[in-house]
Amino acid sequence: MDKKIRPSGGTTVKNKVVRSNGMLVLAIAALSFALGCGGGVKGNTYADNGNVVQLEFKSGGKAYMSMGPMTNACSYTESGKNVTVNCGPGETLVFTVDDDGALNGPPGGMVSRLTKKK
């Protein structure tokens, strides 16, 4: 970036505009990255360590939970760092989203930590 220095030691208006545009581009890139990483669970599949339990999140609040060969149609909602999955009467699980994006099931529950499949 060329700086044009006036005899008084100040920079020209053109230099300030270029610097402002650079900051704007940086801010937009950071915001896009944050939105892309924080897109929620929709469109992702999570599984436990042995791939016995899998949870697939679809659009429209629909999800599919598989345990071994059995698959249940479920619904889900997201609120902050919580994902609530409902697979029928009395079958509601609340997962907490970790900073690394993994889902943690209820303490002492049958479903523990699920990580995003690539």
C-alpha cells in the first residue's frame, strides 16, 4: 500500500479509504466464517465412537435416530447450545453442543457423546 505523505506529515484521503475498505473486507470475512461455523445441526449426521448410535438432522426440524439396525423418525429444535430431539411420547433427549461441535447427551443417559461425521 503506497502512502502519500503531505508536507505536513498527514496521509491523503485516498490512503484512509483504502485502509477502511480493507477493514470492511476483513470484518465481512470474519462474519461469514462465524456464520458458516455456527450453522447449527441441520444437514449434519452425528455418531458415537462405534457408530452404533447415529443422529441425522434434516431440514424442517426432522431427524432420524438409529441405534444399530433400528431407525426412528424424530423431530428436533435448537435453542442456544441445546438441541432437543423428540422421537415420540416419553422419548425426548436434550443434547448440549460442545465448543468443538460435538453433541453431549443427558448425563447418565444411554446416548452420550456424538461427534459430527465428515
